[in-house]
Amino acid sequence: WRFFAYLNLFIFAMLNLVLADNFLLMFLGWEGVGLCSYLLIGFWHDRKFETGGYKPGTAMTGDAAKKAFVVNRIGDFGFLLAMFLIVVHFGSLNFDAVFGRAAALSEGNNAMLWIGLLLFLGATGKSAQIPLFVWLPDAMAGPTPVSALIHAATMVTAGVYMVARCSVLYALAPEALQVMAVVGAFTALMAATIGLVQNDIKKVLAYSTVSQLGYMFLAMGVAAFSAGIFHLLTHAFFKALLFLGSGAVIHAMHGEQDIQKMGSLKHHMPTTYKTFLIGAIAIAGIPPFAGFFSKDEI
């Protein structure tokens, strides 16, 4: 019951974030998904999991949950400062009021640059961009359905959604957009490169998620907001499919996650093989699957 209580609380917070009409309510949902992420990553709080790095050791899943929570706090500090600045300059936190008043300002406004950069810092923490991406690979200590929902489709894309929601503000701060594009491009390249040498089936997908989020921020940074949101949507489907497929494989292998100990599973798991292959083709951007259209647009 604990698992489903946390999962439903997460969905409540996520809907709160997306349906909010002001920054404060959005921030409430923003913190809510961070809390639920912490609770769900540390769900098996009495189990240990392998950690990467130079010295492979074991850590409690609670450590991974704490790491996610603390790194998210750094980003949230930026979001908070941005909200303070918005109140000082616009006298409101309501989206309609803020965007209406912002539209009257001229481009290259210094305050808009800081608001844009601080909001981007918030997005960096939530959406795992350089340098705050370190929590996402460790978040794989949680149950696989959590990885599929939170770390592929919903929570990690909240930063992208928030930037797109504030596109009016970013249109006035081209320097902030440039920073975003550069960080997104570097993240996409770096995370995919790290993912190439991972052996844990879920860590490969985790680094791939960081890389895809980099693509989305690259789209946002060149002011292609619709393309970024389009990729957010298509990525949610095929990445969740891949995570659930990896969960099926881990379950069939009795909890084994090392891909070096797997092989020839096609004959034993034909359905998983077919669905996983479809997900892999989609994420690689091969037509006629959705991944091709959104990546091509970016």
C-alpha cells in the first residue's frame, strides 16, 4: 500500500505542477514531485545497490534517495530566487499578469536575464543537466515502475515544461537562452558518451534519459519551444516502454541487472524482445516511429 500511496501522491503533485496558473502553486507541485521522488527511490530502504565509479561498493538505496533530494534542493534554491525577483519586478506571481507585464518590456533587460538564468538553474536540478545530473543515474535504485514514470516521462521533464511555460520571459533574455542551448548540447553529448560504457541495464537508460533531456534543452535554447515539447511527449512514451522492458528483463533474470550476464533472451522472452526493439528503434530516431519526427524537428 505504501508504494501506491507514494505513486498516487506523486501523480497528484505532478498534475498540480502542470495545471498551476501561478509560480507559487507550480512550485508546490515542483517540491511535491521532489519529495515523492525521494520516497520512491528509497522505497526499498533496507536494500543495498551497486554504485559505479572507481571503487565498486554497495550503498543503501536511502543514500541514492538523499542524493536526489539534496541535488534537487540546489536547483529549487534558484527557482525560489527567481520567484522573489519576479515578485519584485512584476508585483505578481500569476502567469497571465507576469507575462502580460513582461511583454511590454524591451529585449536585453538585465532583470530578465537573471530571472531566466535562475529559472534555468531550477530546471537544471529537476531535469538533470550539467552539473546537477549526478542524482539521476543513482535514482535507478528505486523500483523499475518508478524509473519508468518519474525518471523517464514526468518529473525529469518538469524543467523543460517550466521553461516552455515561461517562453515569454525567455524571449526577452537571449543570453539566458544561449546558456541553455550550450548546456543542453554538452549534456546530450556527455551523458550519451557515459551511457556507452555502463553495464547496468537501468543505468544505460538513465544516462540516455539525461542525454534526451539535453536535446530538449537545446531545442528550448534555440527558441524552438514547440519542438522541445514535442520531443518531451514522444520521449515519454518510448523511454517508459524501454524502462518497463528492462524491468521485465530484470524480473526474468531474478534481479540481475548486469547486461554482461545477459544474452539470447529473445527466445525466452519473445514479447519483451519485440516491444524493447520497437522502443530502441524509436529512441534512435529511425522512421516511421515518433522519435524520428521530434528529433528531426530539433
